[in-house]
Amino acid sequence: MGSAKPTLAECPPPDLLEALEVITGPGHVLTGDGLQAYERDWRRRSHGRARAVVRPADAQQVARVVQVCAQHRVSLVPQGGHTGLVGGGTPDETGTQIVLSTQRLNHIREVDADNLTMTVEAGCILQTVQAAAAELGLLFPLSLAAEGSCTIGGNLSTNAGGTQVLRYGNARSLCLGLEVVTAEGCLLNGLSGLHKDNTGYDLRDLYIGSEGTLGVITAATLKLFPQPAAVMTALASCASPSHAVALLRLARARLGATLTGLELMNRLSRELVAQHLPQIAQPLCSGQQMPAWSVLLEQSDDQGPEQAQGRLEDLMSLALQDGLIEDVAVAKNLAESRSLWHLREAIPLAQAEEGLNIKHDISLPVSRIPAFIAETDAALEQAHPGCRLVNFGHLGDGNLHYNVQAPPTVAASDFLRQHEPAINTLVYDAVQRHQGSISAEHGIGRLKRDELAHRKDPVALSLMKRLKAALDPEGTLNPGRVI
């Protein structure tokens, strides 16, 4: 009888790291104390232990790294800006995995202004891509709070959303082509700038959102758009999520395609910002009382600023008249607009300052959001009296960040240890009842892998497993994530 197949932990030979250093050059295979920043996630909840971190400089080096690791049967964990929230880019605890960092793949290869495309490498910081497009009078509209550190490869591997999905779509909608290293170390060149290419299976969409489990994204051709002539922002207060949904309905009718985003924030979200980041302006507050709910609305218009501001002010006047909102502040300039967005984008940081919390990145039909919030808030208060609900997100596309903070008198770590599984079950059961999804834009990673196994359609889950087995038969690419 043949001997048993060795495990990954038994396989790495002593010359693996030397082989990787030959590929990447001296100083780009990290070991020892240099690994700590790569071994825990942004939330400090997912910790692992890597054998080494390898930092290739280009797609050819990535392909050779993957080939060597495949030959030695060592698993790889692709990692970009390391801003993920579900443990997808963190090594496991075995100490055998290699973290493949895309930090050095940071070049903008080409900008085709007439074709409205830009080809960039996976390690490019999102904000860098936005700035490069803006220098040419163009717009790359993907925008999220981590844009100063997250990378394009990570954005695509998780199919990131952000604040402008309502008008421009998520990362998948903003990508025309990909360059990918397969599990065998082959380089797939699909960097097409074609807006139409109907020549077989859409491999691009297969890799987007796969969280590095099917291949390693090394570059992408992205869609660009003309810069809008005017961007107008308003912050409004309202009594309930039902009023906010009614405002969204009115904004769609009055602003049409110029409606770029509509964000929802509950009272506690803003209170935490005021407490931990007091330097951030807090409009529409009556004394120390925050509004029950706040809505941040943005309009990107091809008309001039005066016409755009007039349309937005007319909308808000009508919303006040109809009782949909209680008060409103319309930004008069870019600085005021940025200040309003800073308030919204500071919520995750304020939550982190408050302590560990139970995050839920969920999506729901917009029409179901008011009922979901009312029912789930009540159920959580009954099951866990005193728990605090930090509810904010992208109302325009149905994506809520529905987070649960411990009561003020309870240690956050104790609360999570005792109640996180039960709270997750309560929230995800409610999401399913309202025909929603347990992950809107953060992905599955390790954090939601077991939950997905229980809640995904069985046929869909079976097909996903078959795809993984076909494209990564040895299971070396980001194993234990997604499925």
C-alpha cells in the first residue's frame, strides 16, 4: 500500500524560503519579527502565524512564487492593503502558510482617456487610482472609508461596494478585464479594455469576489467616467427609517441618475463620533441631542453648480413640506461637503475606539429595511437588554452595517465571548426572513465561512465547491476561506 499523503505542515522543505528570495530579490522574504503586521487583521480580531511574507515586484514574480509554493505544496494567502473585515487575508495558526503581499505591484500601467479605461496593478492604493484619474479630468468612482490604504486587488477580490454603488455599481461593475495568476502559476492575461467581448465564459467575473481562493489578481483594467460638473451634498434628519426610504423614493424621482449616494446613520452612530472624535462637526444637533436618524445624500450633476444646488434645495424643500425630514443642511462648497462625509466615514473608527463589537455587513431589499430594523432592534433588546445598536450604511443600495456594541457597563470582550454566536444567529435569521444576504460588501473570509455553509442555497454551494476543486485542485490558494 502507498504511503499517506503528507500534510502541508510536513511538506515545506528547508530551501523554500531561499527559492522565494531568489525570485523576489534580497529583503523581500520576511520572517521573524517582520511578520506581525501581516498576521492580524485591521479589527485585531483575526490572528494567525505565517511561515513568511513574500513581496513580489511584478506579475511574473507572482507566477513564479505560486509555482514554487505549488511544487512544495505550501498554501498561499494573498494580501493587499490588509483592511479586510472577515479574516480573508490573515494566515491561519499553523505557521506553515506564506503570505503573498501585493504591496510592490503598485504601478499604473496605462490610461486610455478616449476609451475611459485605466490599467493598474493590484497593489495600487485606491486613493492613488482616484487621484490619477482626477488629474486627467476623469473619475474612478469606487469610494470607501479605507481608500487611503486599501488596494485595487483587495477591492476586486471582495467585490467592494462603498458609497457610490447607487449610481456606478460595485467593484465588479467597474472592471473590464483582469490579469490573474492561476493556482498552477500560469499568468492569465485578460486585461481587455473592451466594453463588449462576448467570446465565451466570463472568467473576469469568476475571479472578482472570490477572495483569492481561485487565483491571485495582479492587475485590472478599470472603467473611468467624466468628472461631474458639480457634486452637491446634504445632511438631513428624520424620524425613522421609513421616512428615510420615502426620501430615497422622492430623490430618485426628482434627481434621477444624478443621485449618487444616500447614507443612513442612527443616533448612536453619531454619538460615538461626537464622543471619540469631537473635532468633527456635528450639524443638525439640538443642544446635546442627536437626531434619531440622519441621512447623507449626494448628487453628482452634469449641469453647473448653481443649477445642481437649486435642484437639491428644491428636493429638500419638498421633503420638509411633506414631513419626510425634520431639518437639513446643504453644503455650500467642497470643504463643507467633505466635512459632512467625514462625519459618516468616521463611524467605524469611533466604534473601534469604543471597543470590540459584533459587525454585520448585510444587504436587504430597500423596501424591507424599516421592518427589519424595527423587528431586529426589538428582538435584540429583549434577548440582550442594554446592548447598543450602531446602525449605519448605504441605504440607497440596501446595505446596512448593523453592528452590536456591548452595554456600557459590560466589558466588550466578555460580551462578545458570551453572546456573539447567539446574536449572529438572531440577526442572520432576520436577514433571511427579509430575503437579504449575510454579506453585502465585506466578503466571507474565515469569519462567515461556516455561516455561509448553513445559509447558502445548497446547489449554489455545491457549484462553488466544484469550481474551487477544478481551479485549485491542491487547495493551496487561501484555503479555509469562503468554502
